[in-house]
Amino acid sequence: MRVSIERMRIGLLAGAGFLVLVIAGFLTYAHYRTHRFLTNLPRKLGADIQQEANSFTWSQSVKGRTVFTLHAAKAIQHKNGKYTLRDVAITVYGHGEGDRVDHIYGKEFELDQAAGVVRAMGEVHLDLEAPGKAGSGGKSPNGGSVADHEAELKNSRLVHVKTSGLVYMQKLGVAATDQEIEFEYNGLTGHATGADYNADDGVLLLHSNVKVNGLDHGRPVLLTASKADLNRQSRKVLLSQAKFVTVNGEGDGQSARQTVEARQATAFLRPDGSTERLIGEGGVKVTAGDDSQVTSQRGEVVLNEASKPESMVMTGDVRYTEENSLRQANGEAGQARAKFDGDGHMQRVFMTGSVRLNEKVFPAKGAKASSERVLTASAVEGSLANDGKGGSWLRDAKADGGARLQVVDAEKDGKGVRTSSMRGNALTAHFVMEAGRSRLSEVHGDGATVLEQNGANGVVQTSSGDTLGVTFTQPSSKASGNREEIASAVQQGHVVLTRTLPVKGGSPEIDKAVAEMATYDGGTERMTLTGSVEMQSPEGSLWANRVVTDQKTGDALADGQVKASYKQGGQGEVVHVLAARADVKKASGAAIFYGAGGKQARLWQGSSQIEAPVLQFERKQGRLTARGAGSGAPMAVHTVLTSAGSETGDRTAGSSKESLARRAAVVRIGSCEMVYSNESRTAQFTGGIKVESADGVMRGQQAIAYLQSPSGKKDGPAAADAGFLGGNVEKVTVSGAIEVEQTGRRATGDRLLYTAADGVFVLTGTEAQPPRVMDAVRGTATGRELRFRQQDESVVISNGDASGGGQRVRTETRVKRER
């Protein structure tokens, strides 16, 4: 955007070149002086002439002040009443104009007194003092011939005019010529073909081929127009099809040349002849070199007394374009206004009406664009700084009304592009000058701000909030190219963040988060959300005080009062998790929850729950792992599962097991680690376990709990999708150094099967260590397999196989002694 504004400034400053129109004003003044004198000449010649043989001199005074003096080498009166004057020199003295002195001279003039016509026979020369310059104080010049005035041409205060075929018609008050007109002033030369001058209203019309060229303050300039209309009384100059070209001596030879064009240009002059205001209408075009230009329907420039621009306005479809091997730029607006300092350097620029500015920067000729910026807004205000070399660069810019700034950069690996866009009710940008180029440094947004980042992998991350602050990296070497990457971004106030991940052959996957503040780090490409963070995805929701997300992978780190909710397979009850912090892996669908400060992470679904230092939830595999924070932490995992319950009531004579109703109960399991599989609906406990139920307490090295699905199906797809940790405990198997404790009973063995529906324990052992049940009343029983229940006093002993072989049964019975 700097170059866009700078080119506009250079082009508009070129408009100041219209100051050369002052010269045309001087020409008007010369014709006015000449023809006023010639109008009165016939009458004066007939009334007051002193004739000599070969020369005569005639002067006219008004109230003691000399108005003009005429000197001719010879005057001849013809029989037809006409006069021929030869080698004529006329001096006209100004009145109330700083004692200005003008000179008119030529070889021969013809006067027709009866017709009121004065005709110059051959060339006519005029030497006019520039307005505002001190004159000769009313003194006549020395000599009267053309040669006597050649020295005056060296005086930069004089405008020298030359023409021929000049005819003055007294009755019409018009002087005209169809011949070429030339003038010189201070190194500038002007030309035109044909002219009309009206002495009554002071209007001079140059018919065609108007051209002025030369040096203006050391700069080559060229002004052309199809015609010119100059009004001395109203101090206004009107040019048609005007074109002004100047070379400022700066730049690379192309940008050093500026051209200003308009179908109609108007210059308003001050009393001293300097230009006060310039207006161009219809097809206004300002061109810098061969690669950039600004166009509009109307342009206006106000100049100070030093002929420096004070302000500028361009209106009506304002457009800017530039294209070369290093950059492409274009812009448009309904109106553009600019303010300048006392030296004519642009300080501020204002653009309104659907403003759009676009710039592409190429790293090398023919290469693809490595950086692009697009700014759109209802209004843009820019502040410029002087570069110390006669130019300006954009330092600050503010865009209002639906402002949007888009930055497109090549990825670091060069294999794709990344697009970042910033929106807001108002955007303020700060630029810095680096290596001769203005670079975007900071952007601040207020009111309904949005930051959108599109990666080369198709991932789109969008955040919205009340305020936005973005800083950009500043490349330190050529290797970094022209990229303007986001270094950091901070968004505050009701922040809503969405991450859209394309899914091949399906609908995009959308993750959403809300927070009070979002901070983006461009170096790590991570977004930090703080303040009542809530994240939502197709898998579930997560709440935390702080969440850090990886923009590339979608992974997240959450800490501070973490809470999560998931639903496995779209069925069953919701799984809830409470933890101190969490690590979410987007690609694998895994989430690891951690406890802290002696408080464990907790997961529950319905009446089932797990507490552990670490909970690892793997959504895709339908697996949950609970473990301790490290080794040497026995029984760190605590699991609570529901079961069919235990029998209600007491066994009485005549009752049967089938008639006893069971009530719902829970099974509590302590272990070092637990792994649950939703596919097999089993939970495996290792590292030393303790199982507590209404039917007793079991201890061992490992255990497996089998869960029924809520629908009652024990296997098949329906059971696998029935819900995470849903359903009752069907049975529990325990192995390794088993101990069972019941009221008044203790049992040991190597393997145990517990069925929750009927509360039956089936205990087995090894050849060396057979299972044992020890009853405080009935003694000890052992055998190959022992089957017992909490509600029964009996133990069923199985001692062999179908053939009758097997271990020997041993029963020890204790009889209570009476005292």
C-alpha cells in the first residue's frame, strides 16, 4: 500500500506543474497592453503628432503620469488615409501595478483610421514584466529598435512574446491572429497557433496547438493543450485536452517522469499571477513513468504562495494501477483527498466510497507472487512520512466501515500459500521502512473483529472477538523473501474460534471454541485460549481455564479445572471427565487427562466411574486406560461399576434361590492400571487388585470385568456401540494369589470367577495350592473347585471329572463347645 499512496502523491504533485499556465496569463496581459494602445493610436495620431523627416516620437500623459510612449523611425500617411509606421517601439507604463513597464516593438505597422483596424506587417515582439516584479520606475528604455531590446531577453523578469499577422478591430474590441505565437520566460518556451483577444473582458483564446516546454526549477517540463482560454479579469485559465509532463530528476528514469492529463483543466490565478487552484475535469489521469497511473473524473489541487500543493481532491471513480516485473498494484475509491506540508510533501490521505487497494510483490522477475495484500473498507485514512529524498511512504493507515485486510504469503517450504485476513469495524495498520520498502508491522482492530487463517493443507481457522492486535515478522535477509507472516495475534472479548478440517468425500469437520482471549504465536503456530474456555467438536466438548491448540494438527493442551464430555458411537449415556489438565490428540482421537495436587482425574458415565492420576481416552479405538502417575503407586486406580446386585431378604425354609429377588449394587475395584475396551466390553485390572461388592471382597494380581450392554445383548455390533462403560457387570474373573473375604468366611485360591447376577463365587487353585474356604463355624473346605455364595452357609465342592477321578476332598468342621 505504500507504493500505491506514494505513486498517487508523485502524480498529484505533478499537477503543480500547471503553474506554467501563469505564463499564459502573462501573454494575456501583453495582448491587453498592446491592443489597448493600438485602439487609441489612430485617434491620437490624428490629433497630436510631431513629424520629423525620418522619425517621430509621441507620448501620452494622464494627470501628470506618462501612460505610454511611441517611437517610430518613420511614419508615412497615404492618400487613402492609412498610415505606415516603421521600426516602432512602444513603451507602456503600468498604473497601480508596481510601476510595471511593458514593451511592444516591430518592423512595420499599418493603421486604417476609418475602419478602426491596426495590422502588424510581419513579426511583433512583446516584452512583459512578470506580475509582482518591480518595474523600471517609469523610465523609458534606451533605444527604440528591435536590437535595442535584445539585452532585455536575458532578464528573467521578462516574458518575451513573438507573433505575426496581428489584426486589431477597434469596433469589436478584438485582436486576432491565425499565425503561430511564441513566448519565452525564465527558461520556458511556449507556442500556439492562432489567437483572439477581447479587450473589453480581457479574454484571450489560443486556438490550437498550445505547447510550453523548458526548465521549471531545474526540471524539464512540457505542457500541451488543444486550445486555451485565458481571462485576465477573472484570473482564470481554461485548457482543453491538457497534458503536463515533468521529470523530477529522482527515481529510476521511468518513475522520474510524471504526466497529468485532463479533457479540461482550469487554473485560478492570484493577483500576482501565481496559481492558487487547479481543477481537472473529465478523464483526469496522472501517470508516473510507464507502469503506474491514477485516474478519476475530477481532480482539484490547492497551492500555497510558494506554488507548493496544500491539498488535493480526486472524485468520481478514482482508480490506481501499477505493473512491473517486481510488483503489481491497483486500487479504487469514490473519492481521494490529501493534505500536504509546507514543502509540498503529502502528510495525510483520505479515501472514501468502497475503497479497495491491492498489491502483489514478486521475489524475482517471472516468479510467482510471494506476497499479496488486499484492503477493502468504506473509508481509509493514511498518515505519511518523509523519506528524506523528496518522497513519502505510508506510516499509518486506518480503515473504517467493514474494513478487511487480506495477506497472502507463500508457505515456508514454498509448496503452497497461506492466507490471513483481518476484519473489523475499524482496522489501524502501522508500517515500517525496511530496505527501501514499506512493510506491514502491526494491525489493530476494534468492533466485531475477525482473524481468518487458511493453510495450504485446507485447514481454515477463524476467530472473532471485540478487539484484535496482530504483529508481523520483519524479514532479515533476502532468503526470507517478501513474505509478511503473522508473528503474533491477540484477540479479546467474547472470542469465538472455529477450525474447519476438510474431509475427503464428506462434509467438513468443524471444531468450535469460545473464550475471553485468544493469543496466536506465528513461530509455533499455536493458539492459546484463556478465560472460561469451551471447546466443541463432533466427539464432544471440553471446558478449561486455558487451552493451547496447534493450528496445523488440531492438538490441544488444556489446564485449570478441566471438564470434558464425550459420547461414544452416538449411543448410550454421555461420558464425563474432570481433571486438572488434559492433552488432546486430534489425529488419533486420543485425550489424556491428568490429576494434580493429590486430586485424581475422574471419569464417569451414568453410575460407573473411574478415578486415577492419569486417564487416557482413545475415541477411535473405543479404549480407556487408567493408570498411576508413575511406578510404585499401588491401587492408584479406583473403578466403580454397577452390577445386578445381591439378594434381598433372608433365606428361609422352603424358599428357593430363583425366588430371591436381587437389588442393584455397585462393584468397586482398586488397581494399579485399568484398560477398558468398548469393543469387547471388558475392563482389565492389573498390578494388584481389590474388588469390593455386596457379596464380598476379592484380592488378587489381575482381574477382568465383563459388562453387559444396556440392551441386554452380550455380543455383536449392537453391544459394541451400546455406549462407553454402559451396562451392568456380568461377571468378574480374578487371578493370582486370590483372597476372598465374606462375613464369617475367608477363601484363597489361584483363580476366581464371580457372577454378579447370582452372587456366586467359583474358586480354583493349583495341584500344589488347591482352593480353600475357611468358615469360622463350619471349618475349612478344599477341593478342585469350590462354589459358594455370601447368602449361603454351604460350600459346594467339586472334586473330579465325569469319570469319578479327581482330588480328594477334605473338610474340617469346628464344633462350638458349650461351657
